[in-house]
Amino acid sequence: MSLKPLHLPKSPALPRFTAVGTALLLAAASAPAAASTATTAEKTASVEEQRLDRAAPQEILRRSGFDAVAPKFARALDRAQSYGEAERIVVRQGSALWKRAVDRAQDRGPAAGDLSRDDDRPLYWARIAMTRELRQWSGAEHDFGVGKDRQAALIRALETTSRGQDSVRYPSHAKKDAAGHRIKRILVTGFDPFTLDRDVRISNPSGATALALDGTVIDTADGPARVETTVFPVRWQDFADGTVERVLRDKLPRVDLFTTISQGRVGRFDIERTNGAWRGGFPDNETIARTETIPVTDPATQPQWTSTTLPYKEIVNGATGRFPVYDNTSVTEIPAGGTDPVVRPDGPTAGSTAREGGGGNYLSNEIAYRATLLRDRLGLHESLPGGHVHTPVLQFGAGNTDPATGKVTDPEFVRNRLDIIAQVRQILTAAMNARR
């Protein structure tokens, strides 16, 4: 997500696009459910939830078989006799949604609908439908009220479980394959779809990759490597609340390699060399904007820049797939003693202030910054390869680029997504092979 001029948006990273940002804000302003005519349900729904009843999300849910998820969830909540029982329902059904989405992406379980199984959008829209049900449910009909604090806790539990954030499981370090190799550990993160007011049909290849690779094993030159994945929201506030650090803190010391992934430029992969400590203000999925230094704990020791420790040379030089892969070293900085931003093709200069990392200044840059800062604060900079990979923009086929067509998929769209997923897998293999 980093949208530089003349590029389509990056999976959480859109900086400088004032024209695009204006268009998105206008689209949000003109969306259905104006304040003067909003129903009670609309007033209690989040911005993400208010998009749910548009034609494309409903078609995606119907054609994937995920349209029954939220109604089943609502019926279970209505039967809850206590807050504790409601909490168990949320955790159980949130976890089941993540597992169902992973199983579907990996061709397990019964086929349902005619939408390509590698699609990440059913998970996103089913989760949104569940949070809307939960936001409108109070438990009052069973004489136990659920106030705002408890409701917020239930929504957090649903977000955590349905994103795979609590289901990362690796084999014991003592476990070895038949050749005596220790099974290595890889951690991958993806993102939800975003820029939905520009095109509500949008899919995010990083989220699709997370579903396709979760729990799979990659064969490397040094034996097998188990991949575990999770998905993050495209919302500034979640990041400010520390969701990245909460999810990754206990996992990074236990893995052999990690990469955060998001959608980037058209027709290319980028290994982002440098990440910057700046939020550029592009609206998120709740149409909220933030322009500020990335808020972290202990800001007194916060660096302006962090760097990848992925083996970028080996990745770039490897034959990983049909899309070219670049070592992206460019950043935008305010030089020491200066006042105006300057683009530096070869990385930041000493004492400069960040305005864009290689991946921009949206949430893809932020997750890369937070994850690599956490790596460094845990004392793992020298021992743990990790950084950010931007995938190509996932594009529809010719004749289906205008949202007004109403077509939620096409063969080229599916092919592009499958090729991106396959190439990420090869990039991970190249990165692991470089560690030998």
C-alpha cells in the first residue's frame, strides 16, 4: 500500500495520492445511508459494515457459500444465556471462519459456490457480516446486558480468531524430517482488501496468499519449512493500539524467517529495503486518515528508519515466477537541517526524518516498520531474516476494470492471483535457501 504517483494503490500504503484520496473521500461521502435517512442499524454499523449490503459483497458471499455464516452466528448469539456463553460462541465461530477460509483456499472441504477457491474476499465480507451482527446484539433479551466495553471485547475476540492471529502453531524444534533436518519456521502476514469505496469488488493478493500458504510446508535446500500466516485489518487505529506487536511479539523469537506482505505496484514485486516512521494520511477502510509519526511504545528510542534483513539479493536474482522482482531502495526524507521532503533513490541519509519508506507511508510501510522495529528491540536484527514484500496489483481482465460492470471476477483476475500466490511461495523458498 504505498501509492506513488502514476501507480495504483499499494496494499496498505498509499502516500502522496491527493487526487485518489479526494476521490475516495468523495465516494465515501456519496455512499448510501446518509445521516439524515440512516436506519438505526446503519447508525450502529461501522463504515466497513455499511458497505456490506452493496451488490458485489452480497454476490461474493453467495457465490462462495459464505452467505450463511453471519445468520448462523446471529442465531447462536440469540441462544446465549450468559456473557461467558456468548464469548465462547464468538471464539468458536471466529476460529471456524478462519479455518473454513483456509480450507477453501487449499481445496479442502466441500465445494460451495462457483467463486474461485483462492479468493480472500469471502473471509473479509463474512467477518464484516459477523461484526455487524455482534454490534447490533445486546443480550438484553436474556436479562444479561452487554455494555459497550464487553461488546468491544467480543468484537476484538472475533477479529483475533477470524484472522488466524491466535492459531499460529509450529512443530517442536526437536521434530525432524526423515533426513534428519529440523523443520524450519516461516511467518507470513497479509492484509484485508482496501480502497473499497473506489471499487468494492477489490481483492488483496496478500490476504489470498496468507490463506493459501497457512499451515503448508515448503521444501528448501536445508529441509522442510512450515509456513504459518495471519491477516491484519486496514485500519490506522488497530495499529496504534498495538495489534502488530501483540500478535508478533511472542512469535518472532521462534521463527527462522518472517515477511509482511501487501499489494504494491503494477506488474512487479518489490523487496522493500527501508521502512519509515511516518503515517502519510491516506484514508483507511473506516475512511479515517492519520498524518503523524508512527505511534509506538518508548518513542524516545524510536528510530526514523528500519531496514529489511531478508536476503534481497538472492530473492531478486532467483527465478521465482513471471513477475519481475526488484530491490527497492528509494525513500522520501527531510534531510537533517532541512524542511522539504526529498526523494533518495539509494536510501536515507544520516540524521534525516522519514516521510516515506520504500513501501510508502500507508499501512504496508507501517506493518513493515513495526515488525522490523520489534525484531530489533528483541535483539534479533543479526539472526532473524525479516522484512516486507510488495506483490503486484491484482488486476481484472480487459473489459472488467470498471466497477460499473458489476462483474466480481474473471479468468485473468483468477490467473493473476494464483500466479502471485505461487511466486510468493517461490520467494520464500529462495529466502530460506539463502540462509544456508
